[in-house]
Amino acid sequence: MTGAPASAAGGSGARPVRGGKLGSAAVNQASLWNIANLLTMLRLVLVPGFVLLLLHNGGYDPAWRSFAWAAFAIAMITDLFDGHLARTYNLVTDFGKIADPIADKAIMGAALICLSYLGDLPWWVTGVILFREIGITLMRFWVIRHGVIPASRGGKMKTLAQGTAVGMYVLALTGPLATVRFWVMAVAVVLTVVTGLDYVRQAVVLRRKGLAAERAAAAASSGTAGVAETSGVVGAYGASETSGACDDRGSAGTER
């Protein structure tokens, strides 16, 4: 033992609490290969596997569609856990910020496109949902420097409705269950449109507030600079006047 404190030896000097949340300093030290990112990677890998299972044997084999449903269900479940784990245990990484929304859109988009290709789902439904999801993703980048809009209850309900409806369409359902899935998809489409419009409203408001705050900060900064410049001029003028007065007094003393 050297007797040096833990901080001097490169450590923090504090032992992690078992079961507790990691400190904010650990955010930048989160490994790429953490559990949250691994779940996101799993979801990305499941996308091509899901497509192959769904389209296997012409896309109408109930057994293979059941396998496809299982892959889709796993992807949806991991979507619920990876973000929660990342936020709870400070496992947020740049990779996760980019890959997580891509994985979400990839699995949902693949399912919708395949279902429309097979004739199970109208193309306009696929178009509305994908337009909303891609558009909102682009809007997030548009307002990201002004802040982040938190997930709303409506947004969570939309995600649940979409996942449930698409999952029911992936399965080869007939009879009353086929009718039920139609109405579940109708609810999902309505929530998709309503929450999308609400997100646009929140994004516009957030951007306006952000721009107003930037203009106020710029005006305050400009005003502070002006005051400092004025103070400097006044100070220089006062110093010059005082110096002149001293010179006059000095000259008067010399004449005496």
C-alpha cells in the first residue's frame, strides 16, 4: 500500500453500491457492449430473420408465420427493456442513441411492408404509419438542440397498439380474431395520426421557445459588453482628468 488516496491512484475513492444506480460520471464510461446495447443489436439482427420467417413458403404457412410472430414479439419486448436499462443504470451511449430508434423503425417497417406485400394489410395503412414514424424522427433532429420532447402517454399507447395490431396480422388469424385485429389496427392508425400531430405541435413550441431564449441570451450578452465598454471609456476619461489635475498641482508647487 502506498498510502495515497484513491483519487490520486486513479480511482474515485467510493465503492459502488450494490443494486444502486451508477453516478453521472459513469455515463461517458459506459461500454459499447453493455446489456442495453446488446438488446438493441439483437433487435437489429432479428429484422432480416423475421422477414425470412414471414415470407418463407410463400408467406402463408401458419407454422412459419408463428415463428415470425415469435421473432417480432422478442423484438418488441427488447424494445421495452433496453431504453429502461440504459436510463436506469446510466448505460447511455452514442451508439444506443442512434441504433435504438433505427431498430424500432426497422422491425416495424419490415413487418408493415411485408404484410402489405402479402396483401394482408392495405398499403395506405403502411404508408401512414411509416410517414409518421420517419417524419417524427427527422423532426427530433430538427429540434434536438433546443431540447427533447418526453414520451407522452399517448405515444406509449400508440406503440403498444401498433405492436399488438401488427403482431395479430403476422399470425394467420381467421374468424372473429381476424375482425378484432382489424379494429386494433384502426385504433393504432388513429393514435399514430393524433400523437404525430401533437408531437409536431410540441416541436414547434419547443423550437420557438429555444429561439426566443437564444435571442434573449444574445441581447443580454450584447448589453453586458456595451456596459463594460462604457465603463472602460469613463474610467479612462476619469484617469486622464485626474492625471491632468495632478500635473497642475505639481506645476503650481514648482512655481512656489
